[in-house]
Amino acid sequence: MPFDGLVTYSVINELKEFINGKIDKIYQPNSEDIVLILRKEKIQKTFDFNKSNILKI
């Protein structure tokens, strides 16, 4: 799946709740995956970006 405008829009909407939040950890388990662990106050979410499924929550 290409990282086009629709995917970018979806990623932005998912990340909006973490404005002024902090990045806890960033992992790159392999060359096609990026995992972000973000937190803001008591909210914590893990985002898994990879080539086949751009955003998994």
C-alpha cells in the first residue's frame, strides 16, 4: 500500500490526540517496520507502521 494522501490523513487523525505528548520508544524490528509508543498523561498507544499494513493500532 502506498503512503499517499489518504494514508497520511489517517495517520494525522490518529496522532492528533498526542499533540504535546511524548514519544516513549521507537523500534525498527526490521527494514519495513517502525513501531512508535506514544503517551500523553494517562493515555498510551502503540502504533505499528509497516509496508504491508501502513498503520495498525
